[in-house]
Amino acid sequence: MSMILKRKLKFDSSILGTKGHWDGAYDRELDCFDETGDVGEIWFGKSCLKTMVKAVSQLPELNKESKMIDLGCGNGMTLIELAKLGFKNLHGSDYSEKGIELAKKIRDQENFEFINYFIDDITKSNIQETFDVVLDKGTFDAIALSENRDEMKILYKQHVETILKSDGLFIITSCNYTENELKKYYTGDGDQSNFIYMTNVQYPVFKFGGSKGSTQTTLIFKKK
Ligand SMILES: C[S@@+](CC[C@H](N)C(=O)[O-])C[C@H]1O[C@@H](n2cnc3c(N)ncnc32)[C@H](O)[C@@H]1O
């Protein structure tokens, strides 16, 4: 996704906002995994993933038993990295059946059978339990590219509020929204908001044309 999009408050809808796109992508990645063992796309790259999970593992609010869910987990590589760091209560959901099939295959190959994957659409979710941590890497971005994005974004935010315990953490990594845009969206209602901004994850900064930036943003919010 283009860096230029990062400055736009409203995006045009895109194929990335459709389930058909993700089903097709994970179908191809499943074939590739079966043939070569390649796990497929790591969104925002391996370096971002490693930096993000390391920062998560160092949060004082968390311990290795903290119950975490990765919304729109795709191939599940975020949870694999957290499992490698010793986290044990890990869950991942995605609306793409093929994505979950791929995640389960990778999990079994890596011998992290305790990671619990299931199919669930965030915008009409069946999840009945609550979590200490809700993770998102690229999923809010994808939802914001769907045709009826304003409604989908509201449903997404409500879902995170519903499944997060009080004092639980919402950790979102985005390449389409700036830090300020995410803060405004999740805490902008002031006292009415259910989220408090806590901190961000620092990534290497690049310079281009006199401007400074990084290709993705990770923010950590606490639920009131
Ligand atoms: C950019 S990919 C990121 C995948 C994964 N989080 C990662 O970091 O590799 C977006 C993911 O969100 C999932 N997704 C999009 N809309 C969804 C929805 N309404 N419910 C559940 N998953 C959704 C897609 O299937 C896809 O796996």
C-alpha cells in the first residue's frame, strides 16, 4: 500500500477490502506452503514483526499467560513469533477459511499446537469471550478499504471494545493511518471514549524530500 495514502484521511475502496481477495491470496499461499514450505506474505516485513513482538513482550502489563487474540491473523506469523517468546495463551481469528487453514498448517509445523485459530468475521462476530490483549497488524487497514468502510470501521471499533477486558491492551499496527489519525479515531471522543492512548512502538525512521517518517505505525491503547 502506497505511502502517499498515509496522508489521506479517506481512502478509495480497494480489492484489499474484499474477502474474495484474501481467500484467493491464501489459496495461492497454501499451495506454495505445501510445495516449498514458504509461509507467505509477512505484512510490513519481518523487521516490523520482530520489533513489534519484542516491544509487546516487554510491556509491564503483560505476562506469558496473558490471553491474546490477533484479529485478522492471516498466516498467523505474529502469533508464531509471540509463541517463540514464550507466550502461551494465544488465539487468532480471520474471516478467510483459507487463511486459517494456512495458519494451522504453519502452527503444526512449528509445534505450537496450543495456538487456537478459528474463523470469525470481525463485523459480525460470534466471539463470546474477552481477552487481555487485542492485536491487529494490517486488518483495520484492510477493513478501511472496504466499500462501506465507515460502517465497517465503526463495527470494528465496537468489536474491539466488546472483546477486550477492562485495562486490556489494544495494539494496532497500520501503514494507512498516521499516529495522529489513529489516536483521533480511537480516543477522539474524549471522556466518552473507551480507549486511553498509552505508548507507541519505535521503528527506524527514514528521510525523504526533507520529511521524516516510518512505513508503519504501532500504537498501544488501554481500555478503560
Ligand atoms: C493485511 S492482512 C494482515 C494479515 C496479518 N494480520 C498479518 O499481519 O500478516 C489483513 C487480514 O485481515 C483479514 N480480514 C479483513 N477483513 C476481515 C474481517 N471483516 N474479519 C476478519 N478478518 C478480516 C484478511 O483476511 C487478512 O488476513
